[in-house]
Amino acid sequence: MSVNEKISETFIKPVLVGASGYLGAKLLGEEGVARILGTVEIPLPIFYGLAAAGGSLGAEIVKQWVLPYIPSNSNRSARTQALLISPIFTGLTTGGAIYLASGLRDGRGLRMGITIGAGSELVGQYSYSVIAPYVN
């Protein structure tokens, strides 16, 4: 994979993941606001999308720029690790962000965040694999 393809995947796929996180939150009927820094209020579906995009960006950086360069880590092993790490990482970061920002302290925010984050990562990966030949 060339450097241009790595950069493309690192930044385009999180946008698709964020869009699918927003749509997933809307489809599941998430309403309300998330408070950031105590004063800024963002509608919850938009915050889901932003949190999923941020988690996916972090997962892509690990996948593209960290895992392949670990000594004694074969290319096949790095791809397998990335397939497992991406949805887990995105789900946990989205769940944590929703838990902290939405005020849903009963565990519902964490569960919904993990579900929407991991699901949007899978949808974003598929979407990127469909459009990647046209982007690169």
C-alpha cells in the first residue's frame, strides 16, 4: 500500500464512520444534547458521529502507522489485529465519550455508544471498500 493510499484511508474512512454513526444514532432515536466543557451543547446524534469519527481516526492511525512497524509483527498478523482493534477501539471511545458528555450515567449511554461506535466502524469499513477504487 502506497503512502497516498494510507493517507487516503486514514482520513476518508473516519468521515464515513462519522456519517454512519450520526445516521445510526438518528435511526435508534437518540435525542438530547451532549455538553462539552460544561457550556457547549451539541445534539446527541451529531456528537455520536463526531465521537465515532474521532475513534475511527485513532484506530486508523494505529492500523496504518503503528502495527506494521512493530518488530516481529508480520503483515498478515498486522491486518488481522487491525480488523479486531478498529471496531473495539471505535466502540470504546464512542461509548466513553457519550458516557462522559451526555449525562446518561445509568449505563445506557455507554452501551449505546459502544454499539453505535462499533457498528459505524463496520459500516464505514464496508463503505470505504466500495468507494476506495474511485478515490485512489
